[in-house]
Amino acid sequence: MSLRELLGVDHPIIQAPMVGVSTPALAAAVSNAGALGSIGLGASTPAQARELIAQVRALSARPVNYNFFCHRPGRADEAREAAWLEHLRPLFEELGGEPPAALREIYRSFVDDPQMLEVLLEERPAVVSFHFGLPAQGWIDRLKAAGIVLLGCATHLAEARAIEAAGLHAVVAQGYEAGGHRGIFDREHDDRIGTLALVGSLVPALNIPVIAAGGIMDGRGIRAAFDLGAQAVQMGTAFVACPESSANAAYRAALRSERAWHTEVTAAISGRPARGLPNRLFSDLQRADAPALPDYPMVYDATKALVAAAQAAGNGDFAVQWAGQGAPLARELPAAELVARLVEELNRA
């Protein structure tokens, strides 16, 4: 069975999950167009996840992918967290705000959330994918037994082999060009391999299908990935400008700006490396004199408070705007029209 048949799609294109940007409307529109829509549930509670699944199902009967974070749960370190908040204090003062008194673990890792596992076993979505690692083998086996297709994100060979050994159906090969969070299992280890080099290396080394992700924005990019042996592509930044996404006007304008040509990777926004459109979150948070980062997602809790203070002050220089290196090629098209355009471009290529 081909990966396209396994996923239940007409076109081998996956819209990346993108927590905070993907919406039920976007995922449903992509799936209804014959590709695979996705929703990121890494920031959701079990109750919120169940509600989002219901919203998507009200809009589409086609397969949809639900993505979860499998990071090592953050470990509290009062000294590191206090030092980080002091590092941010001048920025809060500039914006007329006050840093939070303490930092929280705002996202619960799927590996430590048995209630979320039960939601999946009850709802039985068509596809589930994992980022930052994998859950326990017993959980993987239960999800597979429920008939759910499982995908795992890898940034190098060791991660891909772990995904294959765990029995997942396919691996998402995330190149360094990709927008948003790097899928690295260990935040201290990143080989920073580009998409085409990664896909070309993983395809002959694995016995499961490879999905190319990172910097792919049009049919030419899809064809290049297929020529290296990928069976599908995952595209995130390409869908941010769709009207169905939750990206605000400033985010959309930034994708059209000069900044789209200069994306950067930083761990200072969330505690894990992620690529986005550069602004003061990149320049001011990761200065040479910055103290050691607290764990993910505690760092993100501080950043979200800073972003809120900036918004209250009418300052747009601190917005979190994830995007990959293909950002200048983003197109403002309805999701279904974009899928059709991509398929047409692929056929021409």
C-alpha cells in the first residue's frame, strides 16, 4: 500500500500542524481538497482537543492529522527562571509591563498525559503525528491497534531509526529550512541538515516512507523531494497566508516584507530552537550576555507575557511569527485553491 493510500488522500501533500496558526477551517479545507489537513494539539488540554476534533469533523469527513508534542517534561529551576525573568525585566519596563512572578509549564507533554491518550483511543482520528520525540511503546501499540496511522518527525538518522523501530507508519524528515519548532528529540543536539540532504539520506536507510518537510512551497519543490524518494511532503509556511489560517494581518504583512528573506532560528523564544521572522524577540532575547535558558516550555511562558505586554502597548516588534526559509514564496490563496495549484505545478514539473 502506498503512503497516499495509507493516509486516505488523493494528493501526497500534508499541511503542517502549526499550533496557533492552523484552525479547524484550514485543516478541513485542505482535507476536503484531497490533501491531508492538520491541527496542532500540543498546546491543548484533553477537553480542548476533543472539542477541536469535533469542530474539524463538523467541517470534513476526510482524514485529518492531529499533532502532539512529546518533549521531556520541563523541570523547574527557580534560579534559572528568576535569572531569565530579570534578563527580560528591561523589556517589560520599556513596554510598561511587569514580568510574571514565576514561570509555569504551560504545555503538558503528550508523554505525560494519559488522559489525552484516552481521548485519541475514543475519538480514533485517522492520523496522529508526534513532534520532539515519541511516547512510550505501549501507547504507540495501543494507537496502532485502534487503526490510527502514526507519523513521527525526525531531523537526523538516529531519530528516524527510532521512529521506524517503534513501528510508526512513516517519518517526517524535517530539514533545517523548516519554519516553527525543530523536531529534535534532544534540544541540545541538532545536526541542522537541510531538507534535500536529509531526505536523500533517509530514503535508502529506512524501510518506511519518508515525508519531506522544510522549505517546500510549490510544485517544483515537491518534485525535487519526490525525485529523492520522498512519498509525500509536509508544508507549513505555504499555508500560513491562506485566509483560513489564524495568522493576523501583521503576520501576513510580515510574510510579504523583506524580513521573509531573513528567517532565523532561536531557542530564546520558547526554550527550543525554532525558525521565524526576525524581530526584537530574536535580537533582544538572545544577546551575548543572556543567562542560561530555563526548560521548555517555561521560557515560552515568559515570552507570551512579554508579547501580551507589547500588544497592550501597541508595539508589534515582539510578535511570534514562525516561518521557514521559503517564506518569500508564500501565496495568499484559499487553502483548496492552493492545493489545486500545487497539484497542477507538480504535474507540470
